[in-house]
Amino acid sequence: MKLKIFPKVFLFTFSMMLMITLFAHGLIFYIAPTQNMLITSNYVTNAGAFSYSEIDMQQLITNTILRSFPISFLGCIVISLIFSFLFSMRLTAPILSIARTVKEMTELNADAEIKIDRADEIKILADNINQLYHSLISTIQHLEIEKENVSKAEQEKLDFLRMASHELKTPVTELNATLENMILGIGEYADYGIYLPKCKEVVEQLGKMIKDILSMSRLHLDGTNDCENDISLKKVISEMCEPFKLIAETKAIRFVVMVENDILLRIPEQLLKKALSNILLNAVNYTDAGKQITVSISKQSLSVANECIPIPPEHLKHIFEPFYRPDYSRNQDTGGNGFGLYIVDTILKKLKLEYCFAPLSTNSGMIFTIQF
């Protein structure tokens, strides 16, 4: 049976002290006098006469040693036991504490920590184990978060593919039915002049949806957000707003740009432009004639406000979901396929920018705000 550390240390220490005791007592016997030494002493009796006696010193020393040996040996054993026990406790207590705590650490108890009140190498060992364990727990927690994020991202991709398949299924089915009826010449479908343009519209709709789906796939796959040079938000807004001003003018919409200050950004310019393009297109598409769109930069934020019917809260909480189109005004007939704000949401999250899409305080429209 293997002994534990405390019995081992105790037995070793006690054996060493016992050996020292035996050696010391044997040495006393070894150096004791071996020759007869007679000592003569005189003294005066009560009668006034002198008396002489001889003392055998070897016998005296030997008798003294033999009489004191049991007491000395027993005392040394008791002292050896006490000091061996105390020494063993002092030496093994922190090691046993480390062993118990490390066992808790193997069970990944986040609160496990070795606590030792001393300042030697064992304390250094305990501190190193604590530091290593905390690093391990931190790494495990980070990996758990990453695992959840990956699982969430994979689930989002799966849901997106399912929704994309469903959205593509409807126009494909419609196109297939129309073409089949045209081939068979059934009823009004025999008039190619009417239904061929409609088929072309469906094909264009499918093409745009496929283009957006591929664009989203590239966004998910592209993991590089690094940008070496600063970009001017004022310059980007000036370039982006020009074509949308022309579109707004054709729809009799006022397009106002107000720039109080410039903001220098270190983010991928193309991603930012893609997000802004969808925001501005969304504003132009859903602003009525005679109303106004206002693009402004102030402090560390960019805002795009457009006068329109505010989106109800029950629709607003779903507005960034892919293919989501509120039935009351936003549908494919107005050019929307439920992808614009989903793309914006994906890009801004990728760029780690905070944003808000909410009704104006006057309840006269909507405002999209990006914080930089």
C-alpha cells in the first residue's frame, strides 16, 4: 500500500531524528572513560579525626549514563515526534491544499483558487497554477462564446437559405405557369404582347433577388474589415447623394444635405457605401412626392430622415429581417424585396457600428442614425 505524502514526510523526519538520537547516545558511550580513575578525598569525622576514601570515576560515569539514558532517550523520542509532526504539517499542508484545489479545477469550478499564506517557492507554484487556471477558464469561456456565435451564424445562414428558397419559389412558379399557358395558348395567355413583358419583369425580379443573395453570401464569407487609410465621411456622403438627388427630383422630392463637420473613419469604404446606398434608396422609394429627405452629419453621427408614414412598432421590430415586407405599404410592386435593410444591418454589425431606425419625434416620418 502506497503511503500518502504526510505519513511519508513524518516517517522520514522521525527516522532521521531517531537516528541522530541513537548516534548521539552511542557516541556518549564511546567517549566515556575506559580506564580506572581513583580519586582520593579526605574529610574530618565528628570525633575530629581525618578519614580517607577512594572513588571509581569510570563506574560513577557509567552508572550515571545508564541511569539517565532511558529518560534522555524517551525525551528525545518525544521531542522528535512533536517536531516531526509540526514539520510535516507545515511542509505538507500547502501541498495538500494545492491538491484539493486542483481537483476542483479539474471539474472546471470557476471559483476554485489556491490560497496559501506563505512566501516561498510553494506560494510561487500556487500563484502560477492560479494564473494558468484563470487563463484556461477565460479561454474556455471565450471558446464557448465563439461556439455560440458560430452556431448562431450557421443557424442564421440556414434560415436565410430557407427564406431565400421560399422567396425564389413564388416568382419561379409564377413564371413557369405563365410560360406553360402561353405555350399551350390558353385563353388570354395566347396574347404574347401582354404576357412576355410580364415574364420579363418576373425574370428581372428574380435576377435582382439572386444578385442580392449572392451579395449577402459574399458579406458573410468576407472576414476582412481592416482598412489602412482614413476616409472622409463628408466626401463619401457628397459622392453618394448626387445620384439620389436626381432620382428625388424626378419624384418631386426635396433632397437636403446638411454637414456641420467632417468625420474621419478607418473602415472599408466599399462596405460603408453599400450600406449608405441601401439606406438612401430606401428613403427615396418610400417618400411621397412633395415631401423631404434630409441627410445630416453632426458630431459623431450620420442621420438620414425622410417624411413618410411612420412604420408601426409591430412591423419595425421585424424590419431588418431578410425578405420582410410590411403589407401595408412595402411590397415588391414598389421595388422592395425585403433585402435592403437586412443588408444594411449585416454590414453595420460587421463594421461594429451602432445604429437606430425609428420614427421622427414629430411622427412625420422615419430617421436612420449611425453612430461612429
